[in-house]
Amino acid sequence: MPRQNETALIIGAGLQGCSIALFLARAGWNVTLLDKNVAGRHASSVNAGGLRTLMRDWREYPLSELAMEHWRHLDRLVGAIAAESCEVRLGVGQIAVALDEAEMSWTLGRVQEMERRGLGTEELLSATEVRKMLPGLTDQALGGLVSRGDGHANPAASTRAFRQAAMAAGAKIVENCRVLGLERLPGGGWSVASSSGRYEVGMLVNCAGAWGAQVAAMAGQTLPLKVVAPSMMVTARAQPFLEPVVIGIDRPLSFKQSAVGSLVIGGGILGKPCADHDTSFTVMDRMPEGAAATLEAFPALAHVPVLRTWTGLEGATPDGIPVIGPGEGTPDLWHVFGFCGHGFQLSPAVGDVVGRSLVSGTVDPLLAPFSGRRFDAGDAA
Amino acid sequence: MSINAPLPDADVIIVGCGPSGMAAAVELAEAGCSVIVLDMQPTPGGQIFRNLEANLCDTSLAGQSLLAALGPAYRAGADLIQRFRACSRIDYRPQTTVWEVRPDGTVGWLQGMNVGYVRGRQVLLAHGAMERPVPFPGWTLPGVMTAGAVQTLLKAGHLKPSGRIVLAGTGPLLLLLANQLHQLGVKPALVGRTDRLSDSVRAMRHLRPGGLVLLVKGLGWLGRLKLAGVKSVTGLENLAADGAQSVESVSFTVGGKRQTLPCDLLIVHDGIVPAIDIPNAAGLRLQWDGPNASWRPATTPDGLGASTLPPEMSAGPCVLRVTGDARKIGGADAAMAHGRVAAQAILAALDHGAGPSAEALRAVDKALSVRPFLDAAFPPGLAQDLPDDDTIVCRCEELTAGDLRAKIRSGFRNMDALRGETRCGMGPCQGRNCMVTAARLLQDETRAAGCLPTFRGRPPIRPIPLGAVARLSGLAPRATIRLTLEDKPENASEDTVDAPAE
């Protein structure tokens, strides 16, 4: 048994950390969050804010659906006023467009696959339907997939809302605090050396995002993680013409029109991460691919000016889904990181399910696909 | 140099074709260097010699009177422009906007719908100055213009303002423009200066022999305006513009008394400051110039900048120099003198010489020796006090000083966090107009010491059409290696339904 029962230290006060803190604190745990910077400084606040079940890896799907349930009733988690500030817009839909035979073929396969697994609410769209839903879409579009319940939210506001709610539930947040070393205590639990002193806790949760593997290494555990810097382009304001979020299948395409009319273009184009300097840079040399993909889908946008670009730091695993679960032989050290650029939507469910698992002492079956064990020798992709 | 690094397109790339850029280009080309000059305008000259070639050729009566009004300082650029045009080694690219500069000498450019990167073994930033942004109540109303904008319309558009005109602010340009307007038959209703007699008295301590000419010139302008019966006040404070759809009146305080004047055009000017958007986005170290309430790039005397980027982002030494008003406000003569110094330093860096000559360095010192006098005589006025809560600071996103103060007080205590939260600086100007006020508000609330922080500048610092981005040329092969997040889910039945992988 952990020496200090029901005390948790969470390393990294991003959205996942704050969400777990919220659920644990509500369950009566004594929770402290440490952040080397300020809460939500990186991927949590600067992602595109997509609330998407569409095209999720099937292993993530149940978690994603649970998360959607939480987003729909966000006021229950963070309070009515904070929930309002998060600008949750569900029901505008997310649509994947198939622009060539290979993408259409993948789309058909996806529908069969999801049906076979009994998952999801993705609907196949014909060429006519997809063009009707997306004015300005190229005549070459062959069809698509839609998740009508999907949408988006404001990531910075959401991170803030979860942070506030966690604090209101009793969690403590220590910012500008760097973890220097982890030491397992003989009877279980951890001693954590940090720039603001030593903490002794029963349960340690590594929510360090792009720095997740570094923190794991402090406990002698090796997990594969690449630090990436997904980047975006933002255009000048255009006449509102697009409500759903549009994503590509093989193309680096992902964009939506913001409330003020500007187009936010992502698609997974990567900038240059400088994790040691706590920052990242956009690389314009890589933007042509994203711009070309956007124009291939929406040819009329050629003259819309790109005003700015941005990027943030994120951790990516080799197989595109996160690590969520206890470390090898350490039921009192959990890893929750490596969301590969699509963890924003999952966060309320991550808090819920991880919290539930820690409180009950058993790993929830929803988390089975995310065990770090899948990267053990022989298994890795 | 690594195998994959693209070859340089020229020995030197110069950004900007004003006095300093042209002087440097000529010096470099005459020494045998290949030079690419990128400039936003259609013809050489920068702001001060804008459209000079065409205006010199205009023999019409209106053309001649415009030339006469613009005066000898305008015509003085003709010789340099001619020498610039005569250099065959200069690859001059007008109407070209620079949207990124990297410490390694890579420069992003846009011309129409064409866009790309060029590379220089050395790069000289000669992009000049901008007028100090002055947020005051009503500054975003149609009918409020800056003195520089009015001059642009005079020089390039041959447009004269009409109606009831008020000029407000400080600095030589304000008085020069008032005189030019008067000479063109436009009589301003008022020249309201924020500077005071006490500033002039204090300035006399800084007067050097070189400044006497300017002093005489300035007194001449004042004398002529007085003779013409143009009303003039000093010590103007609390300027405000009022009107429904456009300016209808201006109000201000002089000597403790509030006054209101009917007005159709309010021309404001609060001095000029180095344009720092390119140096800031290039990651060059900036310094804060307190008395001038502005940033400037931190450079060596010959203009070499210092990169603040982490080593991963800027391999090799920084090859960026800054010259002219972009480095330090000094006017055309100082800009030409420093352009030559920077060119000589670049030649030395390219193994073509011993560095700036003593004579060239002396010329810079001499031209800059009048600055302390001018700085003391015309201290920042309209922008001296921070704006009231109701005044718009970021006009792209329509944010007031009160909006920003509230967010700063609620915990957004660094520039990037403040930008992310409020969208201040995210519009088409990318913070060119609001950044200094946002930084001063932040400093005022946090009492932080040291150089005022800037927004992180990311490319593009000027808008690029999406269609042009799609056709970006001159890419670095290493940088374009396909890098995207690969997170498309695999279908288990993929091998049977999918086309074979490419």
C-alpha cells in the first residue's frame, strides 16, 4: 500500500494534468500539480481546439465518445460560467474529404471497419452530399465521411477552465517548478525533488506532454516519444462560408473558419521543436504542402492572405495514440502523455477514467489499448 | 556548409532601397559584389526620396511647384538614385515585400503572386523607420492621418489635402510638412506642437556646429508659417478627435485650457522610430531606447546584429547587419553615411577589404551629432502618456487599453500570453502598430525592469496570399523534408481494399 494513501503529485499542469487533478480532487484526493512553466503553456493552450471523434483510431474511439459526453455537459465539470468561456461548439460537424480514388477507397474501408467493430457515428457522404455540405469544395471530391456531432472549442480557455475547476476542487498548482529527480520510496510511493522543494506522495502521474519521456527516464523507464511542433497558418478574415471542420485523409489538410472569419489551416505540418528552450518555430519551407492541399480542396481561396503562423510543442508516439497507464512494475507511477496532436478532445475522459482507475486501484478496461507495454521489444512498430 | 544547403543567390541581399540601402548597394557593387536589392516601392528612393525620378521629369506647372515645395532635401536624392541605377551588378527587385529574414542570410520575398526565398552570403537590413504609433481618443477615425502618409500622397499621388486641416504632434517632419502644405497653397488651421519652449532651451545644450544648419532651417519654417498667419501653439496635450463617420472636430489642452476646433483632416506625427518588425522576427537582439520610447536593434557600430535564437534554429554565424534609420534614427545623411560603413564592413566579411574607413566612420558620427539636439527639442509627445482605458490600442482587433490592462491584471503578464488571450497583434499589421503600446502597458502594470519585451515574431510578418504560399520557391531541401503528423488510422482490412502503398 502507498505510504501516503490518496495523495497524488501530477507532473505537468496541462489540460490532461488539470483534468486528472480535477477528478482526483473531487474524489477526495490530496492533489498537487507541478509545472515547469505556467499551466497549459504548450500544446494544451495552442492546439487548434478540435472536438473530433471523426477518423479516430478505433482504440481511442470509446474514450473519445466518453469525452464528447463530458464536453456536452462541460458545466458539470467546470461550472456554467467557465463552460461558457470555453466556446464549445458541438454539432457543426467534422468532415473528412476524399479527393482521389485512394482516399475514397480508404473511406469505404473505414466505414466497413467501424461497422464491423460496432463503433461510431461516422456517416459516408457521396460526392454530391459532401459538396453540398462544404460550399466551394472542388468538383473533384469523390465523397467523404462526416461526424455530425463533432465541433471545436477554445483550447486556451478550456485549459484555464480545467485549471480553475481543479483548484476549486482543492488541487494545488505549483508553477515555475522544475522536477529534478524521482526516487521510489521503500514501502511504495515516491519522493520527488523539485526546484521548489521535496514532495513525498503515494501516487505520481506523469503528464509532462512533450517532456513525458524525459520524466519517465527519471524513474528509469524508457518510453518512445518524439517531440514535434505541429504548426498552423491563419488567414485574414473572409466571408463566413464554412461551418464544419474539414480534414484530409492522406493530404496534410485540416481547416476551419473561426468565428471572426479567419481560416485556421493545420493538417499536421510540423515546425521545428526546441524543447530544451521551451519553444518551437514555424518553418515556412514546409507550408506549401498545407497551402496546396487546402487549395486543391477549395480552389477559390488562392487570394486569401495568410497573416500569420503558429506552432506549439507536443509529444508523439510511434503508433499515433497516447501512453496512458502505470509504468512497468510501478502501479504508483502512471504515464499519461504522447497524445500525438489530438489529445485536446480526449482530456475530460482521460481525467475521468484515469481518476477512476487510480481511486479504484484497477486499470479501467477503456485504457487497455494505451499501455506503454505495447512498445516492449518485439511489439514496437 | 553542408551538402544540402542551397548556394547563395548573391554576395549581399539588401532589404530596402532608401538612402542607406542605395548607398550600401552602390559601394558593394562598385567593389565587385553581386547585390540583390529588395524593396516594396516601385522605384528607388525610400520614404524620403519617394517617386523622385518621376517628379524630376514632370515639367508641368503643378509638377514644378510640387518639387519646389518638397525642397532641396528631396531633390538631393537624385544623384544617389542615378548612381544606383547605373550599377549593373545590382539586381534591383522593386515591388517586393520581405516577409521573413533568418540569421543565416535567407530572405523570404513576395512579388505579386510569386513568392520565394533568396540567400545572401551577407544581408543588410535597410528597411528604415516608421512613424511612432500614437493611440489617442479617435485616432482610428477616417480623416486622421500621419504626416508621413500625407507626404506619400503628395509625392507619389500628387494629392493635396483640402478643408480644415490641423497638424498635431512634434518633430521636424511636422513643421516641414506644414511648410510644404503652405507652399502648395494649403493653409493649415493650426499647427499644434506637443513640444514646449523649455524643450528647445534644454536642447540648446546639445547643439553642435552641424546642428546650426538645421536650427536655421527650422527657425525659417517657423518664421514662414508665422508670416503666413498659420496659428501655432506649443505644449499641446490630451489630443482627441471627434466625429460620427469621420473627424469633425479636434480637442486638446494648452496651458490648462481645453479647446475644440472644427476639423476635416487631422495630421498627427510624433517622430519616427526604427521599424523593428524584421529584426524582431529574425530573432535579433533588441534594446530599449528610453528617451525615444522605442526599440532598436542591438548592433555593433558597423551594424552587425546578434541572434538570440537557439543554436538549432540558426546554425553558423549571424550574417545580418542593420543600417540607416532601421538601426538608429538619423535622417537621410546619416543613413547614407552608415550605409557606406555597413557596406565596407560587409566587404571585409567577404574578404574584400579592411573594414570601414576612418573617413566613413567620421561621416556617420558627424551626421548623427545633431541627433541629441533634435531628440531633446522634440521629445515624444502624443505617445508620452499611456492611453486611457477607452482608447483603442490594437486597431486590427479593436482592443482598447482597458481591455489589455484588465487582462494584464488578471495574470497575462508576458507579451505572448497577452497576445494569445486578447488577439492583440494578431491582425494584418502583426503588431507593428500596437506592440509598443502593449509592451508599455505591460511594463506599467508589472513594473518590470530592463528591455521591454516584444511579441515573438513568426513568419510571415507581411501577408502572403495562400496561393502564393502553395508555390513558394527557393526552399531549403533540408527544411522541406516531408514532415507531417502521421496519425491516419489504419483499417484492419486495408490490405484488401487499399491501393498499394506508393
